[in-house]
Amino acid sequence: MMSFKSLQLIFLATLGSFVISEAVALQSAAGEPTFIQYIDDADNKALQVSIVRYQPRLGGEQYVDLVGAVHVGDKQYYQDLNELFKNYDAVLYELVAPEGTTIPKGGMQSDNKSMLSSIQMGMKDVLGLSFQMEEVDYTPKHFVHADFSPAEFKASMDAKGESIFSMIFNLWRAGMAQQLSGQASSTDFDLIMALMATDRQNALKTLMAKELANSEGVMQVLEGSEGSTLVAERNKKALQVLKTAMQNKQHHSFAIFYGAAHLPDFHRRLVDDFDMVPVTTQWIDAWKLH
């Protein structure tokens, strides 16, 4: 049987996550906004991701929203994101693909899906969720590709001496350290109990929601002191695209739509390199639980 830690690694890889309540941006222990959370309130139980707005520290009309994504989620989550994206002058999105690639409604059809895409599609079915690429409408003209091409991705990994195997191994090592230190939210026993639950689908979703909300330490190990291709280097490319887009002074509103795992690094770069500060947070339910 697949261990809980193996299951966790699959979902960390999918992070890259429309009930909205606006508040001053929540702060983590490090003074940064919180970008993903599990809530278990009397009137709402969910895995939530955030939309954090950044404005220039010295003032100005332009603003940037970091819109957190989980790549498998509730259909309603993606439907409401489609409505939200209509409000921006430019939406920068992630996709390792050749420049000029277009994503038709319903996603790109291919007989040669990547291993990660196959895993995501499989987990979508297990948990009764929808797949981001099939639900988000990428066809509007204000959607802007802001990610590596496959050649750029490979060149960055080669330069850093990285491989997919090394990334998976580092995630596994960090997850095991977290579990041995008692910091993990769930264990193999919790996975067994979820598999035996009457409502197994919801039990598994709840289990994974708790763990994903506690995944920041694992991702920090993956990044290391120099930053990884998977997160830091792709973020740099996205912010190069943002800088170019912001030079159009007629555009005031920008969204960066990337996996929730990317957002802490985006936060630091917007603060340090763009002299912006977070001002508000909206929380969106990516997975409704019961």
C-alpha cells in the first residue's frame, strides 16, 4: 500500500489551491503572508488558498495580486477564478511550454501526457476533484504566458545540477524529517483510517488538506539556500514578464496565477525587487470539505 508520505509528495508536486472573506493579510511567524490554510469552522471546513494584493510602498495606481493555485480542486473554485480574472488588465500564468503555446478551453489534448499530469489526473478522480487545465479559461487576450520553455527549464536544471529524481528525493527527505520530529500533521495510521472511513473520498481530502497546509517547511528544504529551478528560477522568469507588462502605464491591475508553493518566494521578490508591500488578503475555498 502507498505510504502517507508518498501520497503527500504527489500533492506537493501539484501545488506548484468562492467563498471570499477580505481581511488584512495574515502573517506567518517569519512576518510573511500565509498563502494556504486548512480551516475547520462551524460554518465552513475547507482547504483555502489566498489572493494577496501588493501595492507600491511609496504609492501608485498599479497593483499585483498573487493568486494561489492548486492544480486539482473543486469545479466551483475554478469557475469563480474565471470570473475573478476578468477584473485584471493582465493575468500572468504558469506553464512550462514553448513560447506561443495556446491553451484551448478544456485544456490541451495529448496522447503523451507527462508523468505528473497523469498523477494529477489520477488523484483528481480519487478525490472527486477537477483539473485546473480543464476548468480555467486561458483563452482571453489578457492572459500572458509567464514561465520557462522546456529548453529553458532543462538548461536551468542542468546549470544547477538538478534532476527530477533529486527533487523528489529532497521532498521525501524533508517530509520524513518533518514526520520524525513530530511536526507532520498526519501519519500512515491516519491514511489507513481514511481508507477505512465510510466516506473515504472526503476523509482522504481532509487528510491531504491538513498536510498541504503544513507543507511550508518541506518546500523550504526543496528550495535550499540558492533556490530551485522548480520554484525560484521560474518565479524570476515570471517577474521579468511582470516588469515588462507594468511598463504599460495604462495597465493598473495584474494577477500572477501560480501554484501556492511559489507564493512565498514571489512575496519576497515583490518586496525586495519591486518595493511593494502586501495590503490585503482574500481567502478562497479550493476544496470544500464536510
